[in-house]
Amino acid sequence: MSTLAKKYLHWLLDRGRYPVLACILLITAALTLFAINVPVEQDTRSMSARQPEQFADHERFLNLFGNDEDLLLSVTHPQLLSPTGLSLLTEVTRRLTNLAGVQRVLSLSNARQLVTGRYGAEDRPLLPQPDDTDFAITSQAALRANPEYEGLLISADHKTAGLVVTLQDQRSKPTQRRRLIVEVRELMASLANRAEFHLTGVGVQQSDVAGYIQRDQQVILPLVAVVLMVMLAVIFRSVSGILLPLLTTSISLIWTMGLYALCGFELNTITSLLSPVVMVLAVSNSIHLYNGWLHLDGADDDRIALLVDKVDVLLIPCLFTALTTALGLISLTISSVPAVRQFGLFAAVGVIISFLVSLTLVPVALSYLPLPGRRYREGLGLLRWTLQTIANLTVQHPRAIILVAMLLLGVSVAGLPKLQNNTALIAFLHTDAPLAIDTRYIDEHLSGVNALEFMVEKRDGQPLAGSVDYAKLDAFEALARHQQPVANVFSILNLLRRLHRAESDAGSPSLPTNDDELRYELDLLSMAEDQHMQSRFLTSDLQTARVSVWLHDVGSHSAAVVTDNLLKQGRILFGPDYWLTPTGSFYQMNLDSNRLVVDMVKSFSLSIGLVLLSILILLRSLRLTVLAMIPNVIPILWAVGLMGFCGIDLSTGTAMIGAVVIGLAVDDTIHYLVHYRRIYAGVASEAVIATTTQTGRALMIASLVLAVGFWAGCFSSFKPTIYFSLLVGGTLIGALICDLLVLPACLILNCPTRKEAR
């Protein structure tokens, strides 16, 4: 392979420079048009695992009951229950209803109540007319008589009103929904001098996330470029040392994102990491090649031959570092979440592209430059002293180094049980983000912001038409209300209780006590002029009932506990004759979060296996392959343990860290061991000192640039992205330390024979 590589390099640097550069330029120009126009996903469909059974249940739920992504708008006014307050609510309700995409708005201004009339139940407005002289007294009495509205349409202190905005089904038109949310916020701004407004809901969350993704692309990408430029300038102190790595990075990014757009994918909360990650990863091979060029020593007339020899030496380690990094990322494609699969696939594609571009563009560019002087070959004095000190330390105290590493590992492992998988979109945002502020406000003053949906049906397909059916529904509601994070529960029973009270002239809401009364009142509901409330909670054939369990703003971990409790106890309560099916957008998100641990273990196991196989093929030594994994697994366990101690949850972003880092961390190990094997002459300590002082410079430069590049992600709008950036960068530094200390110590304590080393 060396002969073939040299022939190709000689052709490339002799006659192939211009055609190859022209080809790269043409491909880059073509893909730039696609790369700069990558669309942003306007919903969260790529974040959903879409398991067939759960997907079918959710689709059936939407077909039966309509969109479950209501917008929640709160209006706070000091005199809410006054003619002035009602007039404001009426105006807001009317203007919201007139917006395109809104199906219905429920508020105090149009809410109805059922009262006992001359001929039974009569449907009347909940609140009196504004010109009623006893408006405040009558309003208070109506709200006391209809307590189910408290928390939904009005707060306990009667100063904040809630408006539930039901949207038309726009799953296939996410951009229209985003325009609708913009119009709602414009409406809020136009009335801001009259009241305090807050807006939240699943649709708002999805829309704002799309906006944050666009903001991060505009902020983080330039920041990563600046960070890389500064780091390269400090380390290489030359214009070519800055421009060449940045050029290969830019081309690799354009090709990767261009292909991503060509495949019809959109950016989401996970793949928004793709651009900065590719930028950072693409710089590694360029650094190794440029650093190798800095060490060339000879006549300038021989620079082509010297450059070919140096690239030939670096080709195999660069190839395998790219391969192992790509394999670590490829392991993410077994995830059940489409966004994670897309990230893993195209990040791996970006790594391979960067390898091909750097192994072509960097040698071509360097072939035009004169050889570097002695000042560049020797490098920074502080760096030389540091590497020499590290080398001496590993030779003199290998057992102490291993002991310290194991002690740190033991401490980290103690943090593993503290890890929990938890996804909470609002908690992912900065505390001062408008959506986070609005959601906390509505959650505090009204009845929660997220709904677990349940469908109740008879197994024999018969309608829910007996008093026993509704008694079981009532018991299930009571069960749900006693769960700690539950804020409120809504079902057809809310309407049925009010109807029965009005029909029987009872003092408080209650359910019919016999089948005849129940059938009569269900018939009354079916004949009502406004079928909106009935159709939201009970199908017209009475076969499926919906129970909405509204939760306070909690993460998927707490929501999963509630769901499991309700399913376990609810199925016992209903018995074997009923189906109790959890569903809804929030439930789907919880399922995806709970699959993260399984996905993480699978991806990490696959990446470990693929990386081990690659190193074994490269080194052809089982002992060296095992030793190579030690300095790479240790820093990952350090990072995971740190997550446990710091209370960083496993989420869609942070769960990828292991699979991503293992492929990156092993890069330094490969370069170290390839150099070690090449110079090993039977004495491990001598080979360790030479390898650390010679190869260590490139390893430190590459690792520092990668780590600092990842840390630029700390300016993201999403906390999981911040944690991902911090932990990946920190783990790479930990891996560098292990490669320069733990790996040499292991080599000295497990010194292979001359035959094995070869």
C-alpha cells in the first residue's frame, strides 16, 4: 500500500495539482448552493422514535379527537372579573378566533354553564353581561358553581385568565403554524399596555425551538471558526498554519451540509450540532499533516520528495483515526430516534470527507511552500519541556500513574447510579428565555402545561353507555388527581356532571346513578347545538372516551412514573373488559426519552466493538489493542460519573456522548501506538520517551484545538448542547492525559517482546 500511496502522491504533487484543485472547486461551488439553504424543521417529528404500535395509537387518537397541541394563553389583569376585564377577554378571544389556523378558542368570555331551567338543563353563558349591576358577585357565584373551570380558564386568585386555543390539524403545514404563533404574539404585543400576557404549548415550543436552532447556526458557527483560528495562530504562528486547516474544514463542512440538504433533511435540535461538530472534527488530520510538514528537514529542492515521504508515514494513522471516529459516529445510526440517526450518519460522512480533502488539499498546498525553518521544527520551548517532563514521569512512576487513574475511576463510577434519563424541553432552555418564563408563569397560575392522554374503550367494541362505565372513568379520574405532579384532569365527566346537576337540580355536580338517566343525558349531549366539548372527549358512537391528565412542568422521568402508576392501577381498576391506552404528543416524548438509556448502551457497545476491531486490524496485536482501549474508556467513565455527580440528565443530546467520544478519543492512541511500534527496539522506556516527545506535540495540538472548538458550543440556546460540548471537550482532554500518561505506563508495565511489537 505504501508504494501505491507514494505513486499517487507523486502524481498528485507533480501533474495532478491543477485538475484536482479544479475538481474540488467545482464540487464545492455546486454544494454551497445547497449548504447555505438547509431548512430548519418546524416541528419535532424527527425527535420521535415512531414505534409502530405507539404511532398507530397516536394517529388513531388524532383522528378521533383532533389536534392535541393546544396553545395556552394567559391574561393577567388586576380587575379580571369586572366589565373591563371581560371586555378585554372578549376582544382577545374574538381576535384569536379570527386568525387562520385556529379552530376554536375557549375562555371565560365564551364559556358556558348548565343550570336548572323550567324544562330541565339550560345552557347559559358562564359570566353575566358586562352591564349587569352585580357583575362581580354574579361572576364569583358562577365560578363557585363550576369549579372545573378553576385552573383551566381562571387562576385560584381570580387575577389570571386562561385561554385554550385549539388549532386546526396542521401537521403537514408546520410553517403555517409558526406564522400563526407569530401572529398570536403580535396580538399580545398590541395589547401589552392593557394586561400581562404569556403564551406556551407544544406548538409554541416547537416553533421557538426552530428559531433557536437558526440563532445557534448564526452564532456558534462563526464562533467555532474564530476559536479555531485563534488556536491555530497561537500554536503554529504562521499564516499557512491557520489558513490550510480552516480551508479544509470549510470545504468539508460545505460538502457535508450540501449532501445533507440534497437528501431532503432539515435541521433539528440534534442535527443543529452537525455543522460545529464537522468543523471541529475536520481540522484534526490537517493539524497532523501540517505538524509533520513542520518537522521536514532537508534541501528545499527536495521538498516534494520529503513531503511525499512524510504524508506516506502519516497516511495509515490518519486513515484509521478517521475510520474509528466515523465508526463511533456510525454506531448512532442504530438509535430509535431519527434525528440521532441523521446526526451519526452525516457526522461520519463529514469525517470521511475531511480525511479525503485534507489528504489531498493540504499536501498540494504545502508543495508550493518552502520548507519550514528550524524555529518551526523545534516548536514552543514550554511544550517541549512539558512533553519531556511527562515522558520522564511515565518512565519513573508507571504504577503510581495507574493507581491514580484507577482511584479517579472509582470515584467516577460512584456517580453512575445518580444518572437518570430525563427530557424536559423547557428545562433545556436558559431560564431567561421568553418561552421558559411564559411556561413557568402559566404552570404556576393555571393547571399545568403538558397533558398525558388516555383512551378508554371496551374490548368487545360495545359503546360506553352504562353507568358502570362512567363510574370506572370517575374512579380513574380520582386516581389520577392523587398523583403528585398532576394539576388537573379533564374528560367527558366534567360536562356530564354539570348536566346531571342541572337536570336533577342537585346541589353539586355528580354523575347519573342508573343507566336510564345516563342514556337520557347522553342523548341530550348528542343533541346539543355546540358539539365541540363533547367531541373532544367522547366519540359520537360512544366507543372511545378521552381522559386528559394535565401535569405541571416536569420532565419525562417524573411523567413516566405517573404514566406507569396510572397504567398499572388503571388497568386493575377497569378490569379485563376494557382497553386503557396512553397516547399523545407528550407521552410520545416520554417514550423516546426512556429509550435513550437502551439506545446509549447499544450505540456505545457497537462503537466499542467497531473501534476495537479497527485497532486490531491496524496493530495486529491483541495485547496492544487491549492496552489501547484502557486510556479511552477511562475518560468516558470519568465524564459519565461527572454527569451523575453534577445532576446532568441523560437526554437526546447528552446520551450521544459515549458513542461520539470513543471514536475521537482513540485518535491520539492510534497515532501514539503507530509511532511507538515504528521506533520500538526492544526497550519500552526508550520508545515511550521518544514517542511522547516527538508525537506528543501533534497530539496535544490536535486535542486542544478539538476541545476548545467543542467548547464553543457552550453559547448554544439549549442546555443539552452546552453539556454535550463541555463534556466532549473535557473528555478529549482527559483522553489526551491518559494517552500521554496512562498508555505509556501500561506499555512499560506490559512491555511486549520485540516480535509482538512488530
